[in-house]
Amino acid sequence: MTGNSGPLEKIVIVGGGFAEVNPQGLTLLAETAIPITELNAEALSQQVKNAEEDLADAKDDEARRRASENLEHLKALQGAI
């Protein structure tokens, strides 16, 4: 991957956004981007626990949908480390 400042050699987990592929390369516009080296297993476990509680406490369909998406995202991050 190449960034604005030259070659990059790190793994970054991205969430949401858009990707455009063309003959000149790839443009990635992400809503979130977290270097894998910055993920903390303990903190992530607590966030998953909190997200599970949020899902259980959700009062309506929209709140359940948002809580479920957040939980899926956090579990995907856990799987990456």
C-alpha cells in the first residue's frame, strides 16, 4: 500500500466507507482506520462485554440494529488480533 508520504508496511483495519479501484491504483475512504498494533485485547474484551449489554438493553428495532452492528464490528476486531 502507498500513502501520501510513500510506501506503507503496516496492517490497518478499516470500517465503513468506500473503495475505488482504477488502473492508477486504489483509493480508500474509510470511516474508521485502526492500526492493528494499536488494538488492546483487554480493552476490546471490555468493549465487547459492554456492547453485548447494550444489545440486551436495546428498546427498539433501530437501537438493536445499531447495537448489533457495533457488536459485530468489535468481534471482528477481536478476530484480527
